Amino acid sequence: MDVSARAEVFAGTAALAEELLVGRGVESGPRLADPGFALLHGLYWMLVGLTDLGPLALVVDDAQWADPLSVRFLAFVLKRSDGLPLLVALASRDLPAGEQPGALRAAFRSASVIRPSPLSPAAIGSLLAIEGMTNRQIAETLFITRKTVESHLEHTYRKLGIHARSELNQALAAENQLTTVDHDEHIPVA
């Protein structure tokens, strides 16, 4: 990020976020009555500054392990994100009801949930083939026969209209090209 964009993103209240993100903490600034709220506010305004530069995705993995302050921040952002070109995406494992943090459930009560199905053995085999594994290595990794790997790959080749493993990378890349979606368009989720 160039110097002028950085100055714009970390202007005003967002300066508190900069102190936190560069590792100085908030000790260098004035004593605050509620440093937690001040940091939430600063981080939020930093996100607003970043969305001024263009659409932004805030991606959180393993959200089930998030600490209470991080969950508080995410809830803070979600309550104030209408109208911002901001996507907040969380990946979380399904935990038993008693183990799922209540604050996390409460913060995302109205969120759309997407539960992708597991990859099929054929899809996993194709990915491993792309990584350069032999049919034998794939079979050993997936605990299936080499003949099954060959069958899955042949099916994948037919589906993609190719004839050899050497064409797999390019064909899958073409098959999975990203498409753009208008951020105002409602996308139904199961």
C-alpha cells in the first residue's frame, strides 16, 4: 500500500488500529476508559478506509476457536457494515451445541450459512493428480485401488473433454474460472 493510501486508511480513529497492527499496542497512546471499544472502533474505521479503496473481503478461518474480543469485533463490524462493499466470510467447524461459543452463535444468528459437501474421491484424486502424484500414490493416499483411481480420472477427463493428465491443470482452471456477481444481487444459500 502506498504512503498516501496508508495515511488515508489509518486517518482519525483508525490510527488506533495501526498501532495495534504494527505491534506497538495502545500503550503509546493516551489512556482510554474502555480500550476494547476504542480498538473496535479504530479497527472498524480502518476497514471503512480500506473499502474506500475498493471492495474488501474479511476472511476468518477456524472461527470456532476465536477469542471473545475477536468475536466482539466481528459482531461490531457486522452491525455497521450495511452499505459498505465488504464481505465477511467465516469458516467454522460444526461443534456440538454445548461447545460452540455462544457469542459466535449470537453474532452470526442472521448470517447465510453455506455447507459445501465433501469432495468426492474422484475430485480428490483429480487434485492429487494435479499435484503430480502417480495413480499408485493416489490409491495409497485414498485407500482405494489403482484401478478405481484410473476410473475416476477417466470419468474426469471425459467430463472435461480432455484425453491426458497433462491437460488436467488447464482444463480444471478453465472449468473453475471465477465469475463476478453484483454485490446487490441476492444469492440464495442452502
